[in-house]
Amino acid sequence: MSAATATHDHHGEHAHDHSHDHHEIGFWRKYIFSTDHKTIGIQYGLSGLVFLLFGFFLMMVMRWTIAYPGVPMPGMVALGNLPLVGGFFTEWVDQWAPGGIVSPALYNMFGAMHGTIMVFFGIVPLGFAAFGNFVMPLQIGTIDMAFPRLNMLSYWFFFISGVIMFGSFLLPTGAVQTGWTMYSPLAETDQMGVKNVWMHGHTWWLLAMVFNISASLLGSVNFITTAINLRAKGLTWFRLPFFTWAMMVISFLLLLAFPPLEVAALLQLGDRVFGSSFYLPTGLMEGGAKLDIAGGGNPLLYQHLFWFLAHPEVYVLILPAFAIVSDVIPCNARRPLWGYKAMVYALLTLAFLSFIVWAHHMYLTGMGTMMSTFFQITTVLISIPSVILLTCLMITLWGGSIRFNAQMLFATAFLPMFGIGGLTGLPLAFNFIDLFLHDTYYVIGHFHYVVAPGTIFALFAGVYHWYPKITGRYMSDLLGKIHFWPSLIFMNMIFGPMLYQGMIGFHRRWYDGGKYFEQITSGHLWTNELISFGAWGLALSQVPFILNVFLSIKGGKKCTSDNPWGATTIEWAAPNLPPHGNFITEPVAYRGPYEYSVPGMERDYLPQFELEATTPVPAVPSSQAHF
Amino acid sequence: MSADNHEDLQQHVQKYKKIGWLLAIFTVITVALSFWELPTHGLNIIVGMIVAAFKASLVGLIFMHLNHERSLIYKVLVFTLVFVIGLFVLTYYSHEHPLVFKDFDGYTSGH
Amino acid sequence: MDIPYTTTNRPDTGLYNAKIGIWLFLASEVMLFGGLFSSYIFLRIGADFHWPVHELQVLPGFINTLVLILSSVTVVMAWANLKMRKIAQYKLCMWITILCAGVFMCLKAYEYYGKFNHIGVKLTDGTILTGHFPEGGYRVKLEEGTKVTINLKTGDPSYFLKWVTTENPKFKNAAGEDVLLDQQGSVMSLLDVFLPGDWDKSSFGQLKRTMAEAKKTSVELTAVTPLTIVAKESKTFGHTGKTITFRDGTIVEGRAVEDKMTLQVDKVDVRAALDEEKSLAWHYLGDEWKKAFEEHGTEEAEKHKSFDKNDERFLRHVKQMEIHAPTVAEHNAKHGGAKHSAETHAPAEGAHGAEGHGSHYPEVVLERKDIGFWSSFTPKWNNYYAIYFTLTGLHGLHVVAGALVLAYFLLFDGKRLKEDPEHLANRIEVGGLFWHFVDLVWIFLFPLLYLL
């Protein structure tokens, strides 16, 4: 591979070319209002990480009151001593956590916002928008997204939606308190005492969601168009890396599933602001008084529209994980992805089925038995493609010479963690079991196994894997391992006991952790404390990761090559710190994406972008530079 | 459509005008049909929707050039339509035992 | 470094970027309106009220359909003309398209306006009366001593004073001092921010400042004079007889001396009445109207005798009647012949919005105890109007957005027209595709909402 000097040559050349071809872009255009997919990807990534961390903090406050109901939370009152913002916090804490004791309202608020932020502001932006934006155009060998300005707009819509969502914490009403699902009619009568309808946490939630949805739609249109029309020469459909396939499929899910949620949000906004009663049945009472509404609506409509999005959304949460892992595992096992085509077809089937399983969230709504049966069948069916994906990844490991670096540890840990998440979901697919487990901690344990140790581990793997391309330096592998092992232990310490709690009958919305329901919970309350300690331990074990991300920008070991992991996909053909326009020469795909350990070759990998095994990546830009 | 030459386009323009008139005529028919009361109102709705679907297909096929488009676009649209129909049908049938138990008698005695 | 395939097609897919993009976007739009249409189906199947059929004026909807068809033809012709480089014709077609969008929105605004000013009242026995407020709002007269609580964070007196029709209302604060309130309340509080100090001690601004110092969030005033309030329901959160809560958070609380609704009735609907013979409508409208209604019913029943007596359409014709005639006598004189069938299908609101203040309609004064629920024909009235406003409002937004995009191509893309007309043609094609989609949605909306 090219030596350190060659790499430097790249940069020298590119800097020269850059100033030659374009006029210098100012700071604002370059870093803030950038149309470059890589900058936007990084913007999404950083915002996503911040949101993820914030959502995690909300959860830790909740875990305190679950473990120690009625005990003042340490540090809560001390917020008032902070410089500058202290005065504000004193007031806020007085309102929501008087004396540092978390109030039920605050618990509900944090519960609702934890779900919202993690799903719509944490994982989707990080997994789909950040990795998709940064990696996907590089991986298909193009210079940028098909619509760069729409891409920028997408990020700024997302940003506005984040500002509105966070602003709602500061409203006199506080943020929304009705769970992330916002079920009507509870969600509509909630905060009704507030007369100015536009100043509700709930109304702000709906507005923020409208912006968030618009951002997702712009993003997904852009992703699909780019993947279809801007692929490099020779990159046929079945030479696309699995990552790109997954991004394309996720885009379709977002594109087609989000609009019904927009409808749900608009109708709920209508109910709250314009007095309609889409979701409000006739004769609804609130606090002993009949509401001044026409009635005639049906809460079931909300749930249909909501879950029509929210089930495909589950796959939007998990598919980026599969996307990343299926690039990381072959690369570090030095084996081709086993059953690549089967995986692609499984992915497409999964996406299709994910649209017709939504009502398995609604078994308890009194929906017809015919519908229940239909949705049970589709729900059980959808486990087949999921198992195909997981099995292919596991077989890929078979007989490989595995490098257990940080990203590979996370990627391999993803497999059993997702496995547990998926298998614990099977019982929930049947309505007779769901009857007992619905709204218990079992459900919480199940889907957190899928998204927390599942998706988030894969996202970590992605960060460690592509960090060299983003910064030109490695992250510390030692810190990575110090990050991994405690994370794995604490994740299981949190979510394992939840499955047990759920089977006892712990309800997911208990503010006091079930102290009040002694006949159910007595003798089991210690699990609450165990889980809470797990959560705080998990928080501590993220410290090495945060340090690693920021310190490695300047202090990490420099990469000596553009392809530090010996990977085969096209993004590694671009120089580290890819310039605006990405590639020095137009990349061409000569073969499939996973040519590792090709028999009879000296080197154990054969990149897509190399004509012959011996041809190095061209170091000198040709006349076609910046095609 | 982009490769069309001058004469073809000229012919297309004539075709667009004709389709415009056809759409206007069918709008009149839609209005007239709605005042003609068929045995059930459900039939009226079905007939009205058939006419509307016909008009919509004229717009889609001729104005939006779907009569000769690339397969990729058909694929996208077919999937979308499948999901929309799924949304219609499945929400429709979930009214089998809606929250307002209209058939409560049948529910208790019949089963 | 330009993005490839903005003008030319990629050979293997045969498409340029924007065309893929717009079709994907339209696919998501199909899901958006698909979700709304499925909500429509769901609400209509589950409706526990008589779903309105032929209740909207057909004419504006019909004209709007033709207008949109015309604009669809012109936008595709604009594209073809640009392809043939007939620039003048291209521009003409674009102008017609944008003009059509304007006409469409104007008609829409006219329809909306009629509904905002048209009132429906559901009496406690289920009878529905519709009509207009002769004074433009619901009137309540409150005794002196009425308590007015103004929320300092969200409101000021200028808001509720707009709806007080009493001349020179006087108020006292908690300490018993006179407080000057006038329509300039909001200006005062603005001045208060910019000119702190001693500019008007007896003002609301001063009071507000004192309250802020005392960390109070609201000001309580007591009316010295009786207050008459005529408020549109869109400005309040409803009346409970004693309390009126305004949208800005101001709460007016007192004993109502007068709490009755004056309504010019334009339609009686007894379909949901417990007992149509003893419907409260006749209590208010009198026996002559009852007679007229019965005659109208017999006549309609004769015309629709092929229908089952419980058929929704039979009830629609027989059990409701529009009241048009200047006087009962004239109405009785006129009835017979084709008059009634025209009436039944005649527009229920909209057109009457303008004439509502004439003496064409019998005026009744309804007691509060007889009013079950009332609202203007906004989303609040019933779910049919709710979905009507949602669907047409969202469609209207699409019309505006599409017209803005097309206007941008027409007015601000001159450079591209000169230098790269092929690229502009692609843009027009893409904009046109969106425009056709908007037309296509209307093709379904029109029969679903206006006709069926």
C-alpha cells in the first residue's frame, strides 16, 4: 500500500487542486451551512451523539426515582448553584422537583422525552443520517449527494426540530408528558388547563415532529436518488455494498412510513388547536365534566396511523446496525460476506413485511379478531428475514482470521444482543401472550435489547471503523476496549433483569418503581436498584468513548494509508479527510464488494476499485481529476 | 419524453388539449351522477370513485407521461400503491368490532 | 465539479436526478394523502352522526375542478413549448397556470369564509338548527362585580376588550383603585417595556409592573359596570355560563344576567331528534314552521318513496329543511313544484354568509339550557368538517407551494432560460409533475367531499 509520503502527496495535491478549481469557501459555508455530504454527515453525527447522551441523562433521573422513590436526587438542588443559569434552574427545580424529589410529572415528562429523543433525535440521525450521509456517497464513488442543497435543508430542518423539542422543556407547562406514543385521548386532554394552545409542550412536540419528518423526507429522497443515479461506473446493483443497500431500503421505509405519522400529528394538532374531535369519542368526560367537543372520533385511528409509521421505524432503527456490522465483520474477519444476495433479498422482504405488521402493537385495543390473526401471521413471518440476516453474519465469522479490535468487538457483540432482542420479541407476537406482557418491563427489555446493545453497539462499531476516514487518525484501541467490556456488562445488567421484572408484572409507567403495588412486587424491588446501578455504570463506561472521540482528533495515531483496515469498498479509495468532491480520480467498480481472502492471491483482499491485485491506488491525480 | 422531436411535441400539445376537454366532460358527468340516486348510496360512492379513478388515470398516464416511463418509477409507484391499499383495507377491517359496539347482541348471542 | 445527470439522463436508468427525486417525493405524498383518505374512510364508517352529503355548495367546487384541469393542461403545454423553444407560448402557459392557482385559492377562501360565519346549534334533544349570529357573535351580559383575571404572561386587556360592547366599561383593582383600561392595552404594555418609569401611574402598565415586582402572574380586576360581551367562539375557549375564557388566557367570571343565543335560522334538521313531533325547534320557531316542515316532509317523501324509510337519503330529504323565505306566509305561498327539490340540494352555507344579516331568516332566541353544543362550521362542528378542512387545507397548501415554485421558474430563472433551456425544461417538467399530482388529489377530493 502507499506509504506515508504518498498519503501526504495526496493531501498536497488535493489542497492545490482545491484552490485551483474553486474559490475559497468561507467559514460559514464550509462548516455551518455546508452542502458537502461529509460535513452534513458530521453535523448529524455530532448532534445525534449529543441528543443520545441527553436522552440517556433523562433516563438516569428516571432510574433514580424508580430505585429510590421519594428520596431527593443528589445534585438536583445543586443545579441552582451553577453560574449564569443557576437562577433559572432554581425556579425549574422548584416547579418540577421540589426539594430535589423528582415529581411524577417530571418522571412522565422525562419518560416521554427519553423515547422521543432516543428514537427521532438520537438513533435515526446517527445511524441513518450521519453514517448514511458520510459513507454512502463515498461508498458508491460519487462526488456528493444528488441534491446537495436539499441535504443542507434537511439538516437544518432537523436542527430546528431539535430546538423546538428542547425548548419545550422550558415552557411553563414543561415538555409533553404522555409517553412517546402520544396516545389519544390522554395526549389531547393532557395540559388542557393551559389556555394558550400554542404554548403547550404537546403542541411543540407536534410541531417539532413536523419539522423532523420533513427533514427525514428530504433526506430519504436524496439518498435514494443518489444511490440510483450517481453510482460509480461498474457499480451494478449486486456490486453495491450491503451498507448502501440497507441505506436505500431505510430511505424507502422513511419515505413511505413517515407521511402517515405526519397525518397523525396533523390530526392531533387539529384536535388540540382547532377543536376537532378526530380521536375523541362522543361523550368523553374529563375530571367529571363533559368536554366541549362534537365527538364521533375514534382513538383507534390515531393508533393505526401512529403504528403505521412506528413499526417500520423499528426497522429504521435496526437496519443501520445491520448495515454497519455487515461492513465491519467481513473486513475484520477477512472473509467475504456469506450469502450476500440472500441478505439483500432478506432485507427487501423485511422492508416489505415491516409495513404490514403494525397492528401487533394494538392487540389490546379491541381491534377485530380477524385483524389480530392477520397481524400475528405477518409478525411471525417477519422474523424469517431477520434470522437470515443474523445467520449470514454469523456464518461469515466461521473460519475467519478475526481481528478483535474495538469495532469488531462491538460488531460481534451486536449479534447475540440483537439475537436476545429478537427472540424475546417472538412471544409478544401472539396476542394471548401479549395480553399479559403488554406495557410491562418485558416489552421495555425486549425493544431495548434490540436498540441499545443492538443498534447502539453497531453505531459504536461504525464510529471506530470510519473514524480514520473522517479524521485521518485512528481512535485508541485500548480506550475502545475499556469502553466495550463495561458497556457490554452494564447493558445486560440493565435489560436482562427487565425481562424478569416484566414477567412478574412490573408496569412500565410506574413512577415509584412499583413500591405502591406491594402484592405484586414485594421481594423483587431489589431489581430496580440493580438496574439503576447498571444505568449509572453504563454512563461511566461511556467516558472513555467520549474522551477517545475528541482526543483522537489531534492525538490519535496517524493513518499511514487511505485504506487502514484493508477493506474492499470504494470509500477507502478516497484520500483520508476526503476533499470537497471526494476522489482524486473517478473510481470504477471492477467486482463485488466483499473480495476478502481470494484464493491464490498474495494479499488477502481485493478492493472493488482496483483493476488488478497489484495495481495500487493511483497516487497522482490524472487529468480527469474532479470529474 | 425528453428525446421527442418538434413534430411529436406539436402532436402531444393537441393531445393534451383533447384530454383537458375529456376531463372537463367527465367532471360534469361526476356531478350529474351524484344527483342520480342509485339503489344504495354505497353504489353511488363506488361509481363516483370509478369515474374519479378514470380521470386520475388520464392525468397520470398522459399529463404525467406514465404511459411510457422507466421501469424504476413503476416499481416505486407499485410499492407505494400496495402500501396505501394496505393502509385502507386494514384500517377498514379493524372496524369489525369498533369501540362503539354496534353489534353487541350478535357478539354475545351469536358466538 | 458538477453533480452529474442534472440535465441528461443516466444511460442505464434512463432518468435524470430530479425526475427520480420528484417521483419519490410524490410517492411519499401519495402516502400522506393516502393516510388522510384512510382517515376519511375510518371516520365515515365510524361516524355516529348523519354524514353530510351534498351539504357543500357544488358550484365553487365544480369551478375549481375545471380551473385545476385547465392549469394542468397549460403546465404540460408550457413544458412542451419550452422543449420546442417557443418561449412566448411557454411564458403565456405558465402565467395561465399561476393565475389558475390564484383563482382556485380565492374560491377556496370564499368557501372557508362562509363556513367560519355559519353557526350550527345542537339542541339538547338532538335537533340541529343552523344559521347566523345577527350580532356577529354569542352575546352574554354579565352583572357588575364581574371578575376579570388577566394572565400577565400571555395576555393583556386589549384582547378581551375587543369583544366588550358596553360603552366605557369601568374597572377597579384589588386595592379598590380605578384602573384605566382601553383598547390600547397592548401598546401600553409595549411602551412599558421601552419607557420604564413614571409615565402613567394609573395605567395597566403600572399595575402590571407592580404585579411583576410582587412575582404575581395575573392581575385581577373587578368590573364596576355591567359587561356585555359578544365574542366569536374562535376567540374563546367556550362559555360555561359563568366563566368565559379567552384565547389569550383572560378569564371573565360573573353572574350572567343575559345568556341567550340569538340566531337567524336557515335550516332545521330533526334527523337526530328524540321526538321530531316535540322537537325543541318548534318550541322556538312556532307551529307555522312546523306545519311548513311537515308539508315539506310529505312532499319529499312522495318524491323519494322508492327509498326505505330508514335510508339515510330518505331521511336527508325528508327530515331536514332549509328556511329561505322572507316570511312564513311567503314561504307557504311559494312551496310546491320544483322549489323544494332545489332547496334541498341548495347550498347550505357559503352563499348565505353574505346575506346572513338580512331579514330572510326567522330569528330565535335560544335559552342556554336548551343548547347542547354549538360551533361555527369549523373543524369543531363535526368530523366531516374537520376532515374537510384538513384535506382541503393541506391541498390548498400544496397549490400555493406548487404555484410559488412555478412562479420562481418563470420569473427568476431567466438566466437558465437563455443559457440552458433544456435544464429549465427539466425543472418545468418536475414542477409540472407536482402540479399534476395536486390536480389528481383534487379529482378525488371533489366527489368525496362535495358530492358523495
